Amino acid sequence: PKETGKGHIGDGKSFLADDPSFNTTEHSKTLENPGCYELGPVWDEYRAQISDQPDWRDQAAVSYQFMAKLDMQNATKLDDYAKECFFAVCSMLYLLCRYRLEEDGAYESAGYLYRTLDGYIASMHPDKFDNAAKEGGWPVIEEELGNLRRKIARASANHTESRWKTRYGEAFEGNLFHYFPTDEIEPNVPISSAFKIYVYPVEDYPILQTLTRGAAYCKENQWGLEVHLHDWFLACPCRTDDPAEADFFFIPHYTACHLNVNTFTEAESTKMFEELVSQMPMVKRSGGRDHVMAFGAGFGVDGPFWTWRDYIPGAIFLMTETELWNPYANKTEASFSTFKDIVVPGRMSIRDAIATTKVAGPVTDRDFLGEFVGWNRPLHTSHGDHVSPRQRLLGWAQRDELFIRQDVPYKEAARGSLSAKFCLVPRGKSAWSSRFFRVMFSECVPVILNDFYEPPFEPIVPVSDFVIKYPMKDLDDRFLDTLRSIPDELLEVMVARMQEHRCWYLWIPGLMDYDNIDLNKGKLNRICPEWKQKNAFMGVMRLLRRKVRVSKTGLAGTTFWLPTMEGSNIQQVAT
């Protein structure tokens, strides 16, 4: 490869910005004419008819008639109409979905319709969506979409039987994620009794309504785990609506997404969290030690909640980041604590995982010893003036046995992990990297070049059996000699172990997620035959269960117990 301007290291023909994923979506063009004026009488007629109906149920009936008239059961036609009049189609789907849930009590049908709706609204920031919908005169807004999403998840929690099927034969059994209350998170521990968790209702806290806007928009990226965990706990048979019996309290928010796209600032986010936590009486029960929050970005907790150490220092954080964030040069203490928090993986699409494994060849037949595709990042200032591992790797770009690239499209990056034996995962802007999880599905052995990163779920996943970790400040020819010295027999064993455990790092898509189509068709079974027992949600459930506190000190009432032959008889007694 040759170096060109702007830090590009590659063939010089295409850059990251040229990747098709950055193309403008068809639906974003609808912002130019959200009302669909002069696009045909059908949209004017539909808007006029629903405007004449003050009751949303009658609007749903009108929507059903129009969808039948336009043959929108045909997915291709539905997509074509959405490209023509995006907000009309979203309005129809929303109204029908709400009717199926609230009037017919058919959560599966509602979830199926919402999955289609979610695929459309995911393409647009919630603020843009609301502004355009209002301008076009449509009856759907982000707040109602969020309310409906949460209602569907809650309705599914203890769902066990279903006779409902789609016209294509798809059936949905169990809750939103295909789990039943009797399914076990580990031997003899049913999910319904693993622990009890209370999910703070978004509707009861105006600040939460701001912090959880745009679930569809925020769930797609690597930080989408914040959305998926909210969905999971709402749909979990372990959820309780009685705070007095809860072992844990989940505070939902999607700040990793909103700070990355500048919906609000870190200062504004911090102020919202300070006010929010002060409004939550259950935080006082134990200083927040039984409260759970998810943080999916490299800035950890310090980005969205500067003052968390003053307001909720004992909370359990489910987080991707275990170290420090480069832009916070003055920070010397990570927000992650290995003693109270749980490291979780970033989100990756199961569709990407399935597609990648299909084209992954034997690890011993690959052209390159190692690969790295990424940007040059310095170390955090706390590491002193050492050369960063990324800078060192990029300096090796001319070596024929290495696939080293910078500023190239995702397709070229994928080619690297599929053609190398070892995939190098150096520290970047922070400790964690989505590369660590993605390359496993390329059948490429990960090499962590980050002294302070803790891979997720170490208590239950034997990462040292299939992952190499090497000192990040000692990258020289001795490092490459180490990789060269590993025999093919051991390499094959490491890949086999990796295949056994890598599915712990996948967040299983729920019914309202488009990827659920592949899950429901059994496409994940080939690479994750035990996906129901080994996935990121199960990892969280297992490790969170170990943090249950029997003594719920500080509550308005005290927990007492008396051992019996069967075990302890725990009672909550009011004082």
C-alpha cells in the first residue's frame, strides 16, 4: 500500500467517506416535502380523512382501508409508497400497530407492525421527524412512538402461548426476545426468579422522556446497547412494577447516541441527570447501590454525567469502556470499577455476523500474518509520552506480511480481517473497540494491544483461551516473532474455542428489530447453536444476579428472613 494525503493508507482509490453507508437515505429526501403535496390525490385524501376523525381508533380504521386499497401488504409496494410519502406510511403503521395492541390485545401483531415501522423511522433523528411530521400535518410524533414501543415490550413480558402467525408463516412465541418465564439463565435458575428489577417509567419523568428519545434511531449503532437493554428489562419476566420487591432499579437513557450526534451537550446531559436522580426516592435506599445504568460510549459515565460520583457513586454500570477517554486529558480515574460494574460488548448486527462467517475461510490459509484498519490515535496523557500502539502499527504499513490500512471503506476493512490470521486491536481514543467483537466473526484471532481493557463477561467467558493480550508499549519485531511462532495447530484450536464463546458478545434482536427476521428464520443457529443460553443479555443476567443484596437497607420497611429446610424465607416487613 502507499500513503497519500490526509492520512490515507491504502490503494489510494477510495476512502472511508466513499463507503455506501454514508449515502443519503431515500427517506431523508421526504424532508423537502413532508406533507407530500402535489404528489397525487391519494395522500391529500388520506390526510383529510384522518384529520376529520378526532378519535385515533377511527383514524386507524381509515388507515386500514387505505393500506388495503393500495395493497400495502406487499412489502415492495409498501417501500415504494414510503419513498413517495414517508410520513403517511409511518402514520398508517403507527395507528394500526397501536390498535392491534391496545384494542385487540395482540402484542405479536403489534410487534410485527412496529418492526416495519421501526425500519423506516430509524433513518431519521427524532427532532427532524417531529418537525417534519408537524409541518406535514401528520398525527404521529416521536413521543407516541416511544410510548408504543415500551408498551409492546411490557406486554410481552410473561407471554407464553400464541397462535398468531404472519402471512409468511412467522410465529412469535415467548416474550419480545423469544424467552419464556421458565427459561433458565443458568442451571436451575429460571429467568423469572433470577432477580426482580424495576424499570423507571419514562412516562413518569419528563427528563427521562428527553433522555430516551429516538429508540429506533439510536439502536442501530455500536452504542445501541443502551436501547436494547431498556427493551430487554421491560420485556423480561424478571421485571416487577412494585419497587418494594425490587432487587435492582434500571434507569434508562440513550445518551451515548445523543451526545455523539449533538442532540444535547454534556453539560445539559449532566444537569438532566442531576435533577433526575434527585427525583428518585429509591436512590436514597442504598446510595444507588442497587441502581443499574447502561453506558455504551468511549467516554463512559464521565461524558453524560460529570457529577455521578456526587449523586450516585454506588450504582452498577453496564458499560463498554474500562479506561480513560483521550479528550478528557485531565481525568486520571476511570468511571469503570471492576468491583461493582459489568463490562458489556458494543452492539453489532447479527446480520453482519452471519454474513461475515459465510465468507470466512480457514485461518491457516490466510495471506497475512496480521491486520489493523483504523485511525492513528495517541495514548491518553496519563500514559506519558510513549508512542501509541496505533502509531506503531501504521508505521508498519509497508510490510508485506501485514494488512495495515487507514481511512478506507468498510468493505476494504472487512477484507483485511478475512485475510489475516491475527487481528490487532490496539487502544484508540479509549480502551474499548468494536473491532474486538467484529473480527471474531471473521475467524481471526484477536490480539488486544491495550493494557487496561477488560473484555466483557470474564467471570463466565474464558477469554484467555482464545484471545492474545500483549503489552501495548512493547510493539517491535519481537511482537511479530511471537505471532509467527504460534503453530497452525494451536491457531486452529484458538479459533475453535473462539467459535464456542463469541456469541456471548451478541445482543439478540427483539421482535421490533429488523434483524429479528434472520433470528426467527433460524439463520443464527449455524454460528450460534446455543444463542438462547449464550448471548450478551444472558451474560448481563448472570453477572447481575451475583450482585443481588438480600438486605435492602434504607427502604421504608426492613427485610427479614428465617432459614427453613427449603432455604430462606424472606419477607419485606413495613415499619
